[in-house]
Amino acid sequence: MMMTSFDGEQIFYSDQNLATEVEMGDSRYEVLKKCKIFLREWRNAEGQYIYRDALFKNGSAGRYFIAVDLSDLDSFDQKLATLFRSRPMEYHPMMELAAREVFDTFTLRAEDEPLIRPSEFQVQLFSAENPRPLRELKSHLLGTLVTVEGIIISATKVATKAKTIRIECSNCLNTKTLPVPFGIGGVPIPRLCDKVFEAGPGRERCPLDPYVIVPDSCEFYDQQILKIQESPEAMPSGEIPRSFQVCLDRYLVDRLTPGTRATITGVYTVLERRLLKAADVTSASLKLPYVYALGYMVQRTGARKFEATFTVEEEEKFRIMGRDPRIYQQVSRSIASAIYGHEDIKKAICCLLFGGSRKVLPDRMKLRGDINILPVSYTHLTLPTIYSV
């Protein structure tokens, strides 16, 4: 029995969602294009191209990084800033790619001089918006951009982490390059060689775990782990202060020291918790949260809540005063000059104001330059005169 008019003149189809990748590719291209326009054409209130000039200045000095304020990105394109806040690990590398391409565009060179292309540009994001308390970092914020503030309580030594790992099969010498994601953690090494099933006559089959790391062919960068603790004013009364680990890399390392109040902008993410017993069935579902820092701002409180800016003439005057052998006596006599005597107390206050010199010994041991003074008598007459200094 023939079914000649089963479908007639109708056309049947099914939507396979094949246009998703094309749309995603177009959107990523648009994001890259907007990032380049932002870095190239954004101007501040004075009409200066702050990011374009910073790219050229830092890149010419061999420092391939740039600091970007999220408020400027909000003013430029709010939708683009929303993408960075919701999926920073996806769009932040595109901003770094845009920074490198903009730097290559505005780098002038002679015709016979080769162009030195940096491997990457680090884009450091910082924000002056209201920070989120550490106690509010919950699971629904994973993978998003957060801004937290607190006190740095510990800092590890700067370590070296691989950016890409080059592995080689010890049997067939097959090589392979594995990219290592940013943050804490690593990348698993394959246990089987890619050519394990290509063994022919007279050729030994590659064994299990044949790959070895070739250190000379790997790419590395600096990494440091900090621990940030919530500020005393943000901690509820009677509670123990909470702390989080913060991961910094590249040009962000060795910039924050313990005791510093900082506002850190980064990605709230998790790490495998491998300290649990392997026999525990719940170990695979437990993660250790931390913040992968993309930028920071140092808070200034109390009497130091200002940026000291001096003119060239003032700096030269300070140098001349520093070469004067009697500067110590002159400064001490200038303190509470209306009060007669008490020279020892005035010299002690002078030491409190200026401190000492930090010393680095031949064995690289560092001695602090802070001078600790305990005035005992007549301080009620002299100390009030330096409160406004």
C-alpha cells in the first residue's frame, strides 16, 4: 500500500538548538570588541585617556598590568559590567586579551625593530562599592564577582605555579601541553598515552602512567595565598572573627602584608577538600571556599587617611634637610617649643613621629625600622601638640 500523500505539501522540521554556539560566539566577539573600545576610548572627568595611557606607560616599562575601576565599566556599558559580575572567569580573560591587543595597536616602533608582544596583560579589577561582609559569602555567590573587606592576618611566601604543563610519554616520546586553570589547584595528568592503541609490530605498548613533566618547557607565574579576617567593627558582638583564604597571582603578589586593611575584589570559588579521608563517601561533595583576587584597594584609616603628595621643590627641600647632620636636634626643638626643657621627651616624640630605617642584613633577614617609645612623665604637656601633625 503506497502512501503517496503522507505529508502532502507541508514541511516538517525540529529545532535542534544549533544556533546556540553561533550566538555565543557572536556575543563573545561583541564583548571583546566593547572591551577594546573601553580601554582605548574611555576618558575621565579631565578628558584624559587613563587606561590607554596606563597601558602604554606600564607596557613600555615592562610591567604588563593595568588597574580598571568597575565604576568606569558601569558608566561605559552597564550590561558589560553585569556580565563581568555574573561570569567573571569567562569574560575576564577577554578583557586581558583586549588589553594586549590595544597595547600592540598603540605601540610605536621603527621599521627594522621587531615588535615585542607580551604573552598576556593582567587586568586588575577593583571597586569602591559597598563591600560584602565575609559572613554573607554563601553558595549562591559561587562563580560571581564579590568585593570583601577585612584585615590581612597572614601571607605565605611567593610560590611558583605552572600556567601550562608540558608532559612527555616515557615510552613513545609523545608530547602534550595541558593548560592549568588560575587559582588554587592543579590539572590531572592523563594516565594513558594518546598513542596507547597505536602500537604496531615491534613496538612496545605504552604502559599505565607513562607521562612525565618536562619543567623546561612549562610556563610559570607567581602566586601567593593570603588570609583575610573580618574587621572588628563588622563582627557581631560575642562572635569569633571569621576568615577566608585569598589567592593572588602575577603582579598582585607581595603587595599586601599582614596587618593591612584592604578591600579585595575577586571571584568567589571553591577548592577540592583533600584533607578528608579517602574512604569517606562525602569527601567528593565537600569543597573549601576561597576568593580568587582580581584586584584590591588599601584602606587608610585614622591619622593616615590621606595620600601624601609633594611637589618637586618640596621633595628637594626634604633631601637637603635629610643631609643636615643637626636635623635631629632641630626637629626635637621644634616640638612644643613653648614648653621649656624636657629635651629627652621631645626627642622621644620625634622618634615616634619619624621612626627608623628598615635594615636588610647580608643573610636577607629584615629588621623593622619602628621605634617603640614609652614616655612616662610630663607627656600631658607635649603630646597634645603633635596630635594635629
